[in-house]
Amino acid sequence: MNPETRVRALAGEYLRGRIDRRELLRAAAALGLGAPAIAGLVDAARPRGAMAQEGGFGNTPKGPKVDKLVVWTRSSPDAPDNTEFANITAMANAYTAAIGTPVEVITVPDADFKNKMGLSAPNGQGPDVFGPIAHDWIGEFAVQGIAAEIPDGLVDGMEDFLPVAIDAAKFEGKSFGVPIFVESVALIYNKDMVPTPPATWDELVAKATELTAGDVYGFGFPLLEQYHEGGFFNGMGGYVFRFEEGQFDIGDIGLNNDGGVGAAKLLRDMYHQQKPPMPAAAIDRANMHKAQEGMMEAKQLAMTINGPWREAPLTKAGVNYGVAKLPTLPNGEPMRPFLGVQVWAANSYSKNKDAALDFVGFATGTNSVLELYKGFIKAPARQSAATNPAITANPNVQTWLVQAADGVPMPNIPEMSSVWKPWGDAMDGIIPKNAPDDQTKTLLDNAVDQIKTAIEEADS
């Protein structure tokens, strides 16, 4: 059996849910076929007829038809660097054309979204549907009774989703949202300065040191940002809350275990020993994002750790950039960055809850994901979308998906809100002040004590 015939057979198995996307990609790579070829063979193996017209899974709305559905989104029609709002509107119009229900899409600013949902939804003044939102909001909305549980059978082709994305949208074992995109940080690099991205930490240090001269640095990232620090902590054995059998143990916090302490020391020494050399902006908490993003756009920073939201600004700035998987850590283990999952959810207080849930099913189908991708440019949680030629044409998407496979879903429980400040305060005391080893451990111990106290006070 020749390679194409073999992969075409595997594509059929994939479409029937008998193997997952990773198995398909692994087998194809062994046969010397890349992502575009795989996408073409998957499309060729896809059954013709209704499913083929829909482009995959879950784009046939069932209703009921209602007078109107209201969708709240954080995306804005005024955003300069993307078309998220326009593509959400296009997807909503497709739903209206199919079922007859008018859909009104309303922007609610990110900073106001959670508070407004908490006040409006229980009073019947909130939306019917909301999203895309980060999965780590789901736990809070579930506790408040705002997010409707996703019933079994609502979404077509659940086996088509990355399992980690489905798990991220669960709270206490139940689904309260349906994923569309996954995102994490990875290594973003200037191809003109770094033709081949480093695969190991030693390689990164060597290349960054070689490139650093004057006001040009080989590497830098927001060193005090806990979200960006997560890949180091998780990769070295630390963790926020232990996660077992679908539950977070809020009594078991691993930020101060041996792995967590080791990660904090690595981050501290990275800056003070200049291995690799890093700009002063890396530890300027007020400006570390903006300053280093500006350096990257001005071609004064060769490599950084950041997310897919940086692609549009870099493209606009004319930077010849690439995206690579994060290099392995000094302990030989992969970095395991925090994974974010964008989800659609329905308001449990909606008088149109059945129609709202139907819209969620439609909004997370393959065609809808492909439409939304045009504005969001993020890695799809649906595997049938990820292998579509419209997406495989962007090689970075496949890199984001590979990086996501090593990701650790951001805890989506309300207790996570008690973590950020104590953890951040500890790192502010460790890195800029170059705390000695014994103080590093003490500062992390204090942070964990403060987190536990805050959780206890919130529960009392």
C-alpha cells in the first residue's frame, strides 16, 4: 500500500472517530506527508452529501425558532488589528439564515464582562449566549448558576475536539461551555535573526548571547508575569492546584514544592546571571509587556515567549517572524505553559435557553469555527477544522497545536482568583531583589500560606 493510500485509509478512520488527530499526524509524518497533504486526504475521505456541505460536524441548527437571541461578546467592531466581531456577526447571520431567529451581537468590554454578567443574568437582563470567553471563567459562572450545563448530545462530533479542551470547559465533572480555540504561549522569533529556533534551553542561551549587542537583545519576555512563568513552574514539577480524576485539590498547592522553588531560582538567575542576557524591561512590571513587544516590532528583540495574539501586530510591523515550540528546560523536560481555551456558553437564566444552547452547538461546529478563525487566527479545538486547508495554509497554527499538547489548562475554579497576587508578590521579591536561596523558599511558602488563607476567608 503506497503512502497516500495508507493515509487516506487512516483519514477515513479519523473521520469515523476511531483514531484521534495526533495518531493521524504521527502516521502521516512517518510516511513523509505534511499537514497540507493530510488536509487534502481528509477532505477526500469525507463523506459527500449533507455532512460534506456542512464541512464537518455540528452546523445543522435544530431550533426552536424564537423572536431573538442576544449574544454578548468581548470582541469589538472597533478593534484595529482583527475582525473578530465581523466574523462572529457573519456566523450569527448564518444561524439566522438557517433557523430564522434574529441574532443581536453586543460588545461588552472585557474589564466589565464578568461583573455585568453577575448582575444582569440572574435578573433576566443578560444575554442568551456569551463568548468567546476564557475557560477559566467557567467555574465562576457555574458557581453563580449563570452558565448552563451542556446536555449530552447537544454538540455533534464530541470526539472531534481535543480532549484537553473539553476537560478545560468542565467544572466538577460537568460541561458548562463548548470550546472553539486553544491557546498558549510559545517561542516567537525573528527569522532574519534566528534562522533555526533553539530546541533546548542551552541552545537558546547560546544563541541569545551571540545576538545581544548594544540595544539589541537575543531574548526577553515578561519575566514577572505569572502566566508566562507557568511553563517553567509546570515543567519543573510545580503546580498551582493538584488535579486528579477531574477535580482540583485546593488544599494541595505546589508553587513552593521542590519544582516550584527550582523554577523560581531559574527565573531569578536567568536575569541576574544574564543567562541569557535580558533587557531591564523584562522585570519592569508596569511596562514589561509593552516595552518588549515594541522591541520585537522594532527588530531589537530576536526571541520572546508570547501567544498567538502577537501575530497580527508583528505582521503589521513587517517582522519576518516564526513560531516554534518552547525549548526544553535545563532538566530536559518540556516547558508546560498554561493552556487557555476559548469557549461559547449559554445563560441558564435565559428565557430562550433551548434556543441558546442550539446556537452554542452551531457556533462550535466546523464551519462556524472556520468562519471565526478568519478573525481570531487561533488554533481550533476541533480537529476537523485544524486539518482544513484554510487553516493548514498557516504553518504557525500547527505549531500552536503542538505546543498546546504540552499545556496545562489554567484552573477554572473560583479559588484561582486568590492565587495571582500572592504568587506575583513572591516573584517580585525573588527576581528583582535577587533573593538568596533560603529567602526564595520562604517567599514561596508565604505565598502559599496567603493563598490558603484567602481561600478559607472566601469560603467562610
